[in-house]
Amino acid sequence: MKIVVHPNRRFLMREDGAPFFYLADTAWELFHRLTFDEADTYLQTRAAQGFNVIQAVALDELDGLDVPSAGGHTAFFNRDPARPNEAYFAHIDRVVCRANELGLTVALLPTWGDKWNKKWGRGPEIFTPENARAYGRWIAARYRGADLIWVLGGDRPVENDAHRAIIAAMGEGVREGCGGEQLITFHPVGSERSSQYFHNAPWLDFNMAQTGHRRNAPNYRFVEGDYALQPVKPCMDGEPGYEAMFDNFNRANGWLTDFDARRAAWWAVLSGAFGHTYGCNAVWQFFDARRDPVLCPVQTWREALQLPGANQMRHLKKLIESLPFFTRRPVPEIILNNPPEEHLRAVASTDATPGNSDGTYIIAYIPFADSAQTLSLDMTPLQNTSLTAAWHNPRTGERLEPFDVVRSSSETFRPPLRVSPLDWVLVVRKI
């Protein structure tokens, strides 16, 4: 069943009106580096962990256009997008079909960005506006009818009119090829947003940011920026810091952890994102003994599938889906004691309409809590009702014992002190 944009332009849903919370894993090298059986192992694992979207690329960066895939095939003959190799794309067909059987939507990049802007990477640049449109039309027609979202771009900046023309042409070609039946977005370079280039493009259905691989990167700022734009379009962080990646690509900084991945997810969603993407350093590249390591992975992809952060994303999805879905909106203003340090920021959402006390819940995330830190909330969104509250552990999904809340204009909550890092989620509900 098709995924479409909700009428309020903030969320995605299935065509029958069912909410669609986009929870993706990053699997850029899936189609090129894995056999079908390996891909099946990966897909089954991620489906069991609660993911429902897999982000992968047809023309990958690391092995480019010249190194054969695990099946022994290159994507094109003579690097020509007008001469696709049927055997190469037949493997993608099979993997996409298997993903859909497992309930996974594929967010498919037609190409990585080095094929239209070789600012770095292997390239070569093979696309022009003319062949980009034709290739976009061809590949989208091939997967028309699949449970699939299209992602243009691929981690390169749009630096000139030629780059813009190539992306626009590919977007128009994809729209023609899929008949408008599948959504389209753009995956930008690090610390940028699709809205910087294409917010008003008719083919761009939702905005995607890449906040990058930096510890304490305030990804909520990216989401807040896109959330405020007109015309309204859904927005999300499609590439935050990857678990087990060096902070800012510098080994001296240490690895990003499950806490970094988890905080980015809660920050983004409670700041207005319709979903989120997780990533892991060993998994995106499917590193194993056969491969040269990229950015120093510390385990194989099979081992990394069970890293803590990957198993914690489901708790975010489950809790968000348990609350009224399409009315959720960010309310940073109700947090009365946010510290000045960006990495300590708490975030909150509610379903109350602006300026009213008609909400049924407030959900808030506090990334660091110690014996001195509390969460003070303006309770105006829920002021005219009896309330109960409970702390939720974002590491385990555990809900602690609920407690009654005295109805007042504001309330101060003290998070539990159990583990470090001490991040917690508070849900206050109407009784």
C-alpha cells in the first residue's frame, strides 16, 4: 500500500490512513557488496529490531562503477547510464522484493553523489541533465509498484547550476517513471538540508537533513529550521552520527555510542521530525574480512547488527505510535529550565492545539539528568484535566511506575537516577 504525505503536511501515512513512522537503518552498500543470502540475513535482523525502512543506493560510492558486485556484475556497460546491466539490477529487484516481504520499505538512492559531483570519492561523474532524466525515468519505472521511497542526492553539495540541473532532471524523471506513486526526497551533504536547494521543487515531497557525525551536533536545530518553512513539508534527519563511528572522523575523539545515536533520534522526533534514520559504521559499508575498512570499523557488519543503539530505536517508535499520531507538534517553549549548553537540551511535544489547553499528552526527553537537574514544564497544554505521568527508559523501553500530577500552571519533575548516561523520557497524560 502506498506511502503518502498526510493532509497536514507534517507526517507520512499509508494510503488507507494508517500512520507511518519512518524508522530507517543506513545500508548504503547493501546491493553491491552482499549476496542475496547475506542481504536476507541483514533484512531479517533489522525487521525483527523494529526498523521499517532501509536506506540503500543503486550506484554506490566505495566500489563505484568498475568493481563488480558480489554477484559478479557491474551496473552499466561502459559506464553508460543508457546501457544498464540487467543482471546487476535483477539482484536489486530480488532484494527489494524480499525487503517488502518482510514489511520493510526501501529508501532507494538511484546513485551516490560522486557520480554527479566528484568533490571527493571515486566517481567518475557520468550524469548530465539529459541522461539523468532518462535514468531516473527508467529506474523508477522498474520499481513502480514496489514499497519504495526515492532519495536523490547522495552526500554531495549542489555547488553550481549544472549540479542543480542534474538533480532536478533526475527528480523529474523519477516522478515520470513512478507515475507519482512514490515519494521523493534529497539526501544532502553533511551539516546541510535538502531545503537549502530544493524546498520548492515540485518533485520534493519531504525534506531530509544530514546533521553529520559529530558528538553533540544539535540536530534539533536542523529539524526546527525545516519545520518552520513555508510551504509546509514533512522533515527528518536522514543521517545523524553513526554508532561506532569516530566523532567528527577523528580517532582521537573516540567513538560515537548508542547514547549519541539515541539522543539524536529523540531530539529530532520531539522537535518535529516525522521519523528518523539510525546508522552504524560497520553496517553501512558491510565491513568484513573481504573488505578494506573505511573509517576504522571496530567489528564486522554481522557483529555490529546487535549494537545497543540498533536495538534501542524500536522503543522510540513504539512509544510515539502509542500516542495520538497526526496531532503531535513540538513545543520547546514549555521547557522552563533548559540549560544554555546545546548538548544538554531537553525537547518536548504535545497534541494540544496552539494557544489551547486541549491536549491529551506531553512527551519530553532529557538527555542528561543528575542529582541537581530537573525537568520543569509549563503545563498549559494540559492544564484543564487530571493528569498522570510516568518515566520511560529509552535504553530498555521500560515504563516506571506511574504517578499522579497535581494540576497546576507548571510542574517540576525529577528524573530517576539509575545509570549513566542518564537520559529519560517523560510522558504526562490526561486521565
